[in-house]
Amino acid sequence: MTQAEKELRFQEKIDREIKIEPNDWMPDEYRQTLVRQISQHAHSEVVGMLPEGNWITRAPNLRRKAVLLAKVQDEAGHGLYLYSAVETLGTSREQTIDDLHSGKAKYSSIFNYPALTWADIGTIGWLVDGAAIMNQVALCRTSYGPYARAMVKICKEESFHQRQGYESLIKLCNGTPQQKAMAQDAMNRFWWPALMMFGPSDAESTHSDQSIKWKIKRFTNDELRQSFVDATVPQAEILGLTIPDSNLKWNEERGHYDFSEIDWNEFWQVVKGNGPCNKERLAARVKAKEEGAWVREAASAFAKKRAMKKSA
């Protein structure tokens, strides 16, 4: 069978909504696209633990500490699921993580912004996890089987994270004037970075068209961004928070909200490593790997010793 015939049969399989599994033939470009996307997703889950983990001991009460700790644990689990999915594509977890540490692999730009107050944690849960869900629910139908199955569990947990964040903001917005002001300040700082989470505009996206043809993605970046805005504006109104966009308004003809253009210069600066916390986030992950080397070595030695005993 020629390469062209293989590619045709592969696309026909995708068009019939049949999942691609690890042992199936796939084009190299399809494999590389998945490695890039799933590893970036995994890195985002793990790096995203850093700003929230920093607030566990400073959460305002025991309930909030327990909820935040559970959320951070969930994110660690999501990273593990996704790194495992990358391994099914023939790329080792070690190489994937090294690519992150070297700057070759990226993660979501939102995690390069600092979490300055407790309201930021609720806002991250509401806006950041809300944006993630908007993207990830569609990924439950992605064409690659291991990725799709991982996303089903991840989306269930992310929905709780979004609700937890929103519930936290309800408390703040119905609290003292100072608490309401703190929530508004968090909204002012996280609204635009949350919109940037969906990636570059469709005109600037180099992968979207092919990813949609392969059904890795089901919607374009701008379609997902619009859906997020449409879903989030009514939630902000319930909270009594003002979205920091003077051009935001309902467009009756389109049936969607109109909103201002994103500052794409800021987006690309953050993606290129020049955001407020880029260096800090990478340094934390590199340090964790170096200081945890002895644990991995001990676990490997123990597993080898146990295998030798069983074989004996």
C-alpha cells in the first residue's frame, strides 16, 4: 500500500468517527501534532499547580484549604494521565519534561501571571478552569483514543474546579466592600489573559485547519473564545462584577457578544517567555525535578529489587 493510500484510508477512518489507537498507522504529522498538543496540555496542568499551591497554607479557613488541596491534587493527576497519553505516541515522559524545561515545549500562557490575592484563586477557578472546560469538553471527542478517554475524567473534575472558584467569588462579592473590591481587581487582571488561553486568532493559528480536518480539534480558537465570552458574561452579571472591556455588548444580529481586540503583542511576549512569571515557573519545575531525583532513583531500585525476588 502506498503512502497516499494509507493517508486516504486514515482520513476515511477519522471521517467515520472511528478512534485512532496507539498501534494504528498514522501520518508522522498527526503524531507530531498530538505530541505537541497533549504535552502542552500536560505541562499546563502541572505548571498550573504552582500559583494555587502557593495559597494552600494561606487559604482563609480549613474548608478552603481542603478544597484547594484537593484541586491541586486533581491537577497533578491530570498531568499524569496526559503524560501517559503522550507515551502511547512513542515519546518518553522524560523527553517530554525535558522539552518543557529547555523551553522547547510550551504551556498555557495564563500560568505566567501571578496570583496576588485570595480572590485570584477563585477567579482562576472560575475563569481559567471555565476556559479550559470550554476547550476540553470538545476534546472528549478528539480522534485519538487515549487522549479522548483521558479527557472524559479530566472534564468531570475540571467542572468541579470551576464551580468551586465561582462559589468562592460569590462569597467574596456578597461580603464586605473590601472583599468585593478584591474580587473586581482579580477580574480586571485575569479577564484578558483568560481570553488569551484559547491561543492566537484563527488568522494567526498555523495548526487549526489541519487539526480540525483530523478531528483532533472540533472548533477553532476564535469559536471557542466567543463561546467562552457568551457563557461568562451572564455569570459576571450575577456576581455583580464589571468585565474590563468598554466595547463589550450584546449583538442581536450575531446572537453573540461583541468584545474588544486582544492585545496580541502581550500574548506573544508571554508565549516567547517574557511574561511576569515565565522564568519563575520554569525554575520551579526544574528545581522539583532535580531535588526529586533521589526519590525516582530509590523507587527504581526498589522495583528492580522486587522484580529480582519474584524471578528468584
